[in-house]
Amino acid sequence: AAQLTAEVGPKDVARTAKRLGIASPLAEVSSLALGTSGVTPLELTGAYAAFANGGTGVAPYAVIDIRTRAGKILYRRKEPAPQAVMTPLNNSQMTQLMIATVTGGTGKAARLEDRPSAGKTGTTQDFHDAWFVGFTADLVCGVWTGNDNSAPMKKATGGTLPAHIFH
């Protein structure tokens, strides 16, 4: 992944991540693809939602509306206009890679028997964090495991506990 990032260009990789919805600062270095810049689970899951949506980006949110006890709407989220963040070909190729992750790769534990699924595993150095982000035709789910104090876990990887939780 680091070699591919170096070949493509770290600046272009960071620009693509931003287009997919990553808002956290990203270091434009070859190791970016290995997770050297931290992002939140919500950002990561939102970015993967673009693959599930056929290349259309999303803006994750938590509040749809706020009402008074009497029902008066004080706030209502405005749905942004859909925007393509990648070409159909790039979306198809990336989705095929992520399907391979759950059919025969590190994410096999996340594979759903009754429906097609795709995803990606991740593990930080020294097992401090592990995650799995996966999707089906109608669901995107990000699972993160780790300790709040950043203490390492016992050999947990994205393909173990997070993939099982997704499943």
C-alpha cells in the first residue's frame, strides 16, 4: 500500500480521501495508506459509504431534526445534493477488491452467507486498535475496537473481533 501511494503520489491519495469525506488532517506521505494519519470511525465509515452508493459521496450525520414538546421544528437537516466522488469504473474495481477481502482475505469472518458483502480490515501497530468497515447493498457499518487508554489489545486484528461484530 505504501509503495502504491508513493507511485500514485501521497498528495493525490490525500486529495482522494478528502473527496470521499475524510475531514481530519492527512500527512501527505507514502505511509498514509498504512494509517499514519488518524481519522475517526465515523469519517472512515462515511468514506466507505461512497463505495456502497455506487460512487456517490455521503455526509454522515446524527441529528435529523429537533422539535419542541409541542412539535414545532427548531432544526431540520438539509439533505445535500448527491455528488459523484469517483468514476463508476473506480468504484467497481475498489468494490471487487473489498469483496475479495470478505470472500478469501483478512475479512472472511465478516462474510454474510445470505447476501453479498464487501469490506476492509485494519489493525494498528502493536494491536492498539482494530477495525472493520463493511457494506452490503443497503447497509454500511464501521466497527472499531480498542482501549480508551491506547493500551494494546491481545493480538486483536481487524479480521478477528471487528469482523465478527460486523457479521
